[in-house]
Amino acid sequence: MAQPRIGFLGAGLMGHGMAKNLIQKGFEVTLLAHRNRKPIEDLLAKGAKEAKSPRDVAAASDVVILVLPSSKVIEAVMDAPDGLRKGLRAGMTVIDCSTADPASTMKLAASLKGAGIRFIDAPLARTPKEAEEGRLNLMLGGDQALADELKPILGAFCENVFPCGALGAGHKMKLLNNFMAMTHAATVAEVARTTKAVGLSFRTLHEIVSKGGANSAMLQMMAPKVLGEGPGGPLFSLPNASKDYGYYAAMATQAGTLGPLAAGGRQIFLAAAAAMPDGIVADLPSIKVPLPPAPKAAPAKPKPVKRAAAKKAKAKPKKASARKPAARKAAAKRPAVRKPAKKGATKKRLAKRR
């Protein structure tokens, strides 16, 4: 049986190594033209073909692999006038290796299923180095029988394939993974800045942490750049990290589990991406991220008023005397004047005495 023809969209940092390994394993690969010509030219020299539009990629393929920056880009690539959807045929398979919004993933899969096109979400972990070596980790969401059918393709660039559950589970697992990784990166960056500010050695701190429970792969990736010993990693862009935090926050909000760590972490990466749009996560220790404004305190709720007090409050106050203080004093000194008795009152009193 002939190997399926592969269409590949997204031959960037991760995609270049993936496509290269597919070519080396004997697959026919058709690439989408890209503004960054360096990886494309290298892959063309290795035997890949180039198409001018997503529709042309689909028309020349049996299986299409997506390694795109976001769900927004995926939707645009699918639905453009010369988009991928226009070239897909019943019986084809789409493998989405992007880090995407699970809600968008489910909508896309449902729309493709209606046209007889199979879909599986298969986001990736590890770095471009492992992509070049064909040693990526893959989180798989979707039908297991389809996953088994795709093993020769996935095995061309992956060392480990982790079945995560039903369709969409791969993208959900990827967001959990990236949330933890980027939170570790933000912690290392802040600690590196604070260590310097208080006059201590990050090298000493690195030695201590490396031998304890706070050690992490992220610390070891970022330490070389902090120590001035190399470029360090990860090479993940700050805008993409911010985007992934947003996807995680949306997923956690829907699940009712969004906490302050995710909200704070997203603000860190939003500010870092604004300060250095072309930066990568390894640059984070050199970026001073401003603190977000403190939230305003909620107004205090009025205490409940007891009924008796409420009645007193409602009672009309007595009218104050309009007279001035001096006039009131003078009035107090004057003797009281008895009112004249009514006619006949004196005779009645005398009659009683008798």
C-alpha cells in the first residue's frame, strides 16, 4: 500500500523538523508558501513540493498536518476564498498539531465531519531541537482506531504519543501543560531579577535549587541566559505564551476553576509581549513587568437597622424655636402672666367655698 501524501501548513520552528523527518521517512510532502523562506527552501532542497494556497495543499494531499500559531489563524486558513476547506475531499484526514482553543477545535471537527473528513487533535511538547531529532511528545485527542492508522505518520516525528481521550482532549491537555510550563518560566524570571536586586548570586541560587525539590526543567533551560553562558530557552514566543494563557483562562473559566495564578500569569505575559513583541520566553528575566493596579475595595455594606431605630429615624423632628438665643433668655426672665378668668368663674368659686 502506498504511503499517504502529506500536506503541511506551518513549517516554522517546530514544523521544519517535523516536515524534514516526514520526508526522510519517505513521505511525499507538499508545503504551503511562507514569508519565512529559509525553512521552506531547506525543505524544498530535501524533496518537498510547494503549493501557493491552502486549497492547493489539500488538493495534492491525503492527510493534512496543521502546525499554526492560533485558532484564529486556523479558522482563517480553513475558510479563506482559497482556503483548505475548498480542497479537502471526503475520506481525507486533518491532524491539528497546533496549540488551539478546544472550543474552536470542536466546532471545526464537527463541520469537517459533516463533509466526511476525519479530524484528530495532536498538539506537541518539547522544543525545536527534539522536532529536528524526531523526538517530540504528542498529546492525542480523538478516535483511537484513527490514531492507530496514523501511527506511521506520527511516529516519523514523535518519540512518545500519549492518548488523552475523546476529540478535544489533546488540546485541553496541551493547555494544562503550557500553563504549568509558562508559570514556571515566570517564576524563574522574577526570582532572577529579585536575586540580583538584593545583591545575591543567581549562580549560587541555581546550584542550591538544582539539588532540591524546587528544581525544574524550565529552570535548567532558562539558567544559561541568566548566567550569561548561552542563549538559553525555551524559544517559545512571548505573544504565543500570552495566547496560550488566554486559552487556558477561557477553559478554566468554563470549568469553574479559574484562579488568581492564571489571571496574574496572563498579565505578566501580556505585558512582556507588549514590551518585546519579537521576544521569546528566554528573554523574560530581562523584562521588568509592571505590577497591575490594585483592585478597588468594594464599598462596605450598610449595617441592618433595627425596627425601633428605624421608627425613630422616620419620626419627624421637633421644630426648633425660631427665636434667637438672647430673646429666649429674656423670655425666661419675665414673670408668667396669668390669663384673665372667664366671666362668671369667680362667682362659681365663691359659691363652692360656701
